[in-house]
Amino acid sequence: MALLERSDSYGEMQRVVDYLFKNAPIVERLDVILAAETFDVCADMREIVELLPPRIRASLYASR
């Protein structure tokens, strides 16, 4: 079975999420936007970040 090719931006958002939720269970959308800009994520990812709700809870995205 062939492996799927990963984009050059693979893992960019995971770094942002790890950074934001390291010490905070809830973050504001503005914090996510600023972190995405700081980590220089690609334009497509920044568009997705701007669509997030105003407050984001870490537990919503935790593995179950």
C-alpha cells in the first residue's frame, strides 16, 4: 500500500494547538489567530482559524 503524501504545511496547526492549550483549558479566537500568525501558518490554515467560534475549549478536541 502506498503512503499518502503530506503537504508542506502538515503539522502547522498542531504546533499552534499544542502551544495554546499547554496551560489553558479555554482560549479565545484572537489568541488562536495571533498564534497562527506567530507560527507563520499557511494562508489556508489562517482562513480556517478565522472561522473558529469566539471561545474554544480544549476538551472539545481531546481524544476520546
